[in-house]
Amino acid sequence: MSDQKKSSPIYVTQPYMPALEDFIPYLQQIWDNKILTNGGPLHQQLEQALCDYLGVKHISLFANGTLALITALQALRITGEVITTPYSFVATAHSLLWNGIKPVFVDIDPVTFNLDPEKLEAAITPQTTAILPVHCYGHPCDVDRIQKIADNYGLKVIYDAAHAFGVRTEDDSLLNHGDLSVLSFHATKVFNTFEGGAIVSPTAKAKKHIDHLKNFGFVDETTVVAPGINGKMSEFNAAFGLLQLKSIDNALQRRGAIDARYRARLAGIDGIHCLPGGNQKVANFAYFPILAQERYSLSRDALFQKLHEHDIHTRRYFYPLITDFPMYRGMPSAAHSNLPVARKIASQVICLPIYPALADDQVDRIIDVIASNAGK
Ligand SMILES: *Cc1c(COP(=O)(O)O)cnc(C)c1O
């Protein structure tokens, strides 16, 4: 019998790597051009290619998603208070603190784990200027309800769409909602440029302003119009993105097959809940979150540990909640009583491994551990 511990470790994700030889021509181009950054030819090509692939009008590439978030808030001159979710990666709220903005946390919806529009209005004060929701796990927020509330109160909406690469609702990109959407191309994301990010803008004017902000505020050689930052993506990262884009459809397809395999076999396990797929027309299967509920024989942390013993390294996204970190936990909106749903989900969630190179027998190995500990 092959001992499961002797088989290779499985991690929650693994970047999709194109063949190294396919990257060499791009490097050759960089070496020939001797243009390494500052909006070079590959940067321009990737912006156009992403607009075409994603179905968006304007995109500004960044060195990473966090700088893109910080710059998006600057671009819209957001101040005062911003309503956001505690159930996300910490960069969502950190981008507010870096702008001197006070985050106001609102609880999440128990079905989608996205910001609950039902609870949004009660958190609005005269200081509120914007809403910063997250399309958690790539599942669309209730964009229509959020927009309606934003319009009623004159608020801006910036989507942290770090998980939402390629997601479409009906015939449109999810990224076309709100005033701006922010992507991350970090190594752990569905589409990566090693490190990278982007802002999706609805107008050429907004893009132009953002492009100034990410380049120190320069509009020409001698004119600086804003205290901008250095947020530029390099040619090296843009090249990797162009190459990665060629295989993205295959990667998403394989993720979809893994998602279906998990769902089919986990459905029969008492106390294991799979997050419903969401209402998107095109999904990206960025994550595979499950809940270990009360009926399951192990606590979430015990299951996490059990999987670990089998060399399966999952992640508890998103535990702890952002509101548990020291720079947030004293805030009134971070109180436990304000966030009962987020608190419960964070105590039960585990994200199972999902990435294109994950083989069916590895998926089965993961499911077997979960199944073999059920019903005791
Ligand atoms: C990854 C991520 C970010 C940050 O993106 P980086 O490119 O790593 O800076 C922000 N928000 C969410 C929800 C993320 O998952």
C-alpha cells in the first residue's frame, strides 16, 4: 500500500508556468529594445490584450494589486469613511489606512460571503464617501443593489476584484461595474505576472489620470500634477503576462473540471458545505472554499490539521478576519456583535487546493481524507 504521507505534498495553489523556452523570445525582445519599464512596448501590448480578453474599455497596469487599490482611492479622491468587508485579504482594508481613510466594516451575506447589501445602508454616515466591496473567491457581489445604494447616497464604488479575473455576468465583464475595479496578478492568483495588478477604468479620462498617478504624477517631462507614486509594471512582468494569457483559457477549463470533481464527491459528506458557484456566466474557479459545519465530525482546525498530516496544505481564507488584526480591532465596526456571519464563516472555512496542474488522483486523495473522517 502506498503510504499517503510518502506521496508528494499538495499546496493550496501553484502558479501556472508556461514552458521556459516560450519565454525566451520575449526576453530577447527586452534585451534588443533595452526598454525595461516606463510603459514600454510589452506593457502597451498587455494592456491592449487584457482589454480584449476581459472585455473592458481601459486598463492601467500596476506593479501589484495593493498599489493599484491605493491609487484607485487616490484617483477618486476618496476621504473620510469607506464601507468595506472584514472577510478579505488584509490589503483591502490596508489600502484605506494608507490613504488616511477610516474603514467601516459591514457583515457579509451568508450565501455568497460578499458584503451584505442589506446591512450596507445602516453603516452610512455623513463622512461616508465610498464603498469598497470584494468579489470574494471571484463570485460577483450584488452589483445592482450596491450601485443603487451608492447612487442614492452619492457614493463612489471601487471593487476589489483581485479574485475576479475573467469573470463575466450575462454578456458583460464583472469588471465593468462600479467606478473602478482593481485586479491582482500576484503569483497565487488565477492569472499572474509574478507580481502585478491593474485598475479597470470606464473612460479614457479616468485611465489617463490613473496613468499619471502611477508615474509620480508626471503628465510630461516637466509637469507634475499630483503627488503620484511609482506603481508601474515592468516589461519583464508584462512579457510574462502576454505569455500567460495564451494559455489562460486552458487553465480556467482545468480549474472548472477540478471544481466539478470536488462538488460531485463532497456533496454526499454530512457537514461539509461547498460554497454555491455564484450567478456568473463565466466563472474562474479561483478558489475552492468549503465549510466544516457543526455536523461534520471534526472542527475546521482539526480537519485543517488532519489534511496537513497527509501533506495536504490548505489555507483558511479568510481567517482571521481583517477586523481581528491589531490596527482594526479597536474600531466600533470591528466589534464581534457587528459581524456575526463573517465570524462564523471564518471559523468554518477551508480553501482546498485548486490549480491547473492538480491531477484527478490528487483531488481524490484530498477528498478521501475529508470523507474518511466524516460521520464519527
Ligand atoms: C491578492 C489580493 C490583494 C492584493 O494584491 P497584491 O497583488 O498581492 O498586492 C488585494 N485584495 C485581495 C482580495 C486579494 O486577494
